[in-house]
Amino acid sequence: MQSEDKFALLIIGLPIAGLLYSGLGIALMVNSSTVRHYPLISGGIFVLIPFLTAVFLWTRASAKAYKK
């Protein structure tokens, strides 16, 4: 995959993925009584998933950069 294709995928794909993730969270809040009953735990999990994904990707990219 070329650099321009990766950049275009990032620019187009990241906002769409964010919208889908937010929609999933809202749908879970509307339909699941467990999520509504434990808002701090479910909100914490909802926030931690993208944060941990970003940490993983950032660390992996940094390791590749320092490896060269």
C-alpha cells in the first residue's frame, strides 16, 4: 500500500470509525439496561477502548521508527 493510500484511508476512515463507535455506544445505552444501570463502569470502558488502541498503535509505530 502506498503512502498516499494510507493517508487517504486515515483521513476518510478515522472519522467514519469514530461515528460508528459513537453510534454503537449510544445504541448500547438505549437498548441495554446494564449499561444504564452502571454508567461509570460502562463509560470508563467506552473511553478506555479507543485510548488503549491509540496507545498500542503509537507504541508500535514508535518501536518501528527506533528500530531503523
